[in-house]
Amino acid sequence: MGFSRAVVAGGHVYVAGTAPIPADGSPPPEDAYEQTRLCLEIVREALERAGSSLEDVVRTRVYVTDPAHFDGVSRAHGEAFREIRPANATVVTALLDPAWKVEIEVEAVLSSA
């Protein structure tokens, strides 16, 4: 398909939609909370490689497949961003893989910016 996990441009880091795909290729966790935690861990790693961090996130977009998953997703999002409080949009939609309950993209500023 041709895409980057994260792109640095103009003092910002843009992290692409990040699904709960374990690095070892195993199936994603069943629980929406655990899937969200995994997505955020992948996002954190991408931000750090790009020279930023979760503390530098200014916007999140969360795509959820069912409103019933919102409590678990929002709990994990709150654990990561409770003090940071980025702008957020949460959308209920279908995702590429039916096993995914959540996908997250973020925008952050560069730590040195």
C-alpha cells in the first residue's frame, strides 16, 4: 500500500491509523480495553522513534466498531492521556479486520519544537 507509521513535518508528528496488531503476528487481544492499550503502545513507540512522546500528543482520533466498546476504549485512552488531555474525536465505524475493535491515530508536536 505504501505508507509510514509516522511522518514528521513542520514540527509535528502524524501517526497513521494504528490497529491492535501484535508485533509477533499473533491475533489481537479480544478485549477492547486491551486492544486500545496495544494500539497506544505501538503509537508510543512510533512517537519516540520520531522524536516525540505521548506527552506531546495534541489530537487523537479513535475509531471504534461498536458503541459497546466505548467504556474499555475510553478507560485505556484516559490512562494514557488523563493529564495530557489532547483534542479527541471518537467515531463508530467498520475497520479493515473484523477482529479489530479499535484503531487510533494521533498528532503530536516534536519534543524539541
